[in-house]
Amino acid sequence: MRKSAIVIGFGAFFVTMALLLKFYAFDRLAVIPADQNTKQVAVDKNAYIFDAGTLKFHHTTLTTTVGAVAQKDASDKFGHNSVIFSKWQYSTIPQTKTPQTASTEKFAVDRHTGKIIKWSGDEENGKAIEHKGYTVKFPFGAKKTTYPYWDANIKKTMNMKYAGTDKLDGLEVYRYEGTVPRQTLATQPTKDTPGFLFGGAKSSPGVKADYTYSNDRKIWVEPKTGAFIKVSEGQKQWLTDPKTDKSVQVLQTTSVFDKATVKANVDEYKGKASQLKALKIAPWALGILGVLLLVGGAVMAALIARRNSGDEQYDGDDYYEDDNRDDETQAGVAGLLGDDDSTQPTSRSARRLDNES
């Protein structure tokens, strides 16, 4: 019985561990760190851009740097299982020290889902706004589906649809693709523009031009963590003279995370993905093993009890057989002593003596 109790004990232990891993450990590990601090660099070595600083068009290298830093104190104050991020972005070209674009954002996301949640401090470029959808990552356990992704340029979400599975430096990733059709650049609907840009003379008066934008976006996501490993932004921008309806393209770029950024992301999230995968598999493995041990221990206990019962029955039979042998022995002794001649058998020798006499 002791062996079966040990087996049952191990079974109960493994089942308990399986439940803890599934309902406690995974939720503790599948969260955005409260001290998250990331920096991503995207580059296009052949961007076409109108530089407002030099008033010239350039085929040049456009470098865009994006950072996201978790605000721990603000997150703790807000609560709601959230992380509050400060996000910043700027783009530069070698021809000028003046950033081509620059922006800042603040928003809160759910630590488990990565989805933006409502927060009173939500802002973009210092102005209140309500962010929605996803912006720094997709959910843990990302699916082959479509996610709403926040586009700061249009101040609303656009659809990012699963488009295939790829590998980046040996890491399996899901590729999501989406398109923002040409529309008003919400962050700057109009822009003061030199008149000559629309074909006028150098001395032409300035034009308050309409600013429009489109984007073909791709995001490569490590599915278990939901982390963005690589991002590609195929942006185009136009300025349009509202009086003549003449448009001039002032930006065309396909900016992609550089190799160093992709490698750093792969190195960081490959290990985390393996840990989360193990946490997904372990509860099932431990649970099945635990149930098998519980069943096996119960069967073992039943067999041992049955065997013990059989041994007790066998000992009883031996007891009764010994009693019979004792009776026979007693009878034999009695016969030798000659007791109760009428009931005890007579030996052959005795019968022979009687006949002779």
C-alpha cells in the first residue's frame, strides 16, 4: 500500500503543478514589463523627399528612430493592470540637421493583451486624443487574423491582416499587411508651401497646401509574445494647391527596420517565445502524467488489497487442513493404543494373529 500511496502522491503533485502553470504562471510571465524601454531604427537608403530646410528635392538616406518607454510611476498610479507609454519618433536625412518629422505620444495599454485602454492622459504632440487598437505590440499568442493598428498620421486605426509566415534570422514570425489609402494627413492637414513648388516662379506667393498621405505597412510579429520584430512603412505624401488642384509628391519611402534592430529583436524575443511555448505545453504534459499516475496508483492499491485478501483466505484453508491432519493422527495413535476397538481400524498383523489363534 505504501508504493501506491507514493504513486498517487506524485500524481496529485503533477496535476497541481499543471493547474498552477496554466492558471497562474503563464499570466505572471505573459505581461509587458513595467520597465519596458525600446528603441527601433528604420532606414531607407533611396528615399525621395522634399526638404523644407533646403527647399530642395533629394534622393537620400532617410533614417527614422522610434522609442517607447514605460512610465512606471504613472502606470502604478493609474492601475488597471496597465503600462503607460511615452512614445517618440523623428526622421532625419544627412543634408540637414533639422528633423523632417517629429512626434510624441502618450497612451496606456493592457499589460496582458497589449491593446490600448482608455486613459485621461492620452495625448499626441501635446494634445488630448483617444488612442485605440494596438500600437507597440500585438497580443500574446497572436492569431492568423486581422488586428486594428493605430496610425498616428491619420489618428485612427487601420486593419493589419495576416498575410503569411516567414523566418527572420531563424525565428518564425507572422507577417501582417495593411494599406492606408490616400487621405488627409491628420497630424498636419495643411502646410505652408512655396508657390514655385506648383510650377510658379521663385517669387510666387506661398500656398496653404492640402497635405495627404498613404501607407503600405508590413509588420512581422513573433506570435507567442506578440512582439514587433520588423516593420516596413511604404509611405507617400503629397501637397496639393487647393486653387488649382495640382499635386506634388513630396515623399516616397519604404523605411524598414535595419539589420541591427531586427537582430536585437530576434535575440531578445526568441528566448521569451521559447519560455512561453514551454508554459503552454507543460500544463498538458504534467496534467496527463498526473492523471495517469493517479489512475495507476488507484489500480495498484486495488491489486494489493485483492492480493492481501487472497493471502488471508489461503492461510485459513491451511488452518483447516492442519485440523484434519491432527484428527487423523489422533485416530492413528488411538488405534495403536487399542482404544475403542469398535471404531478404530485393525492392522493386518493383528488380524493375522487372531486367525492363527
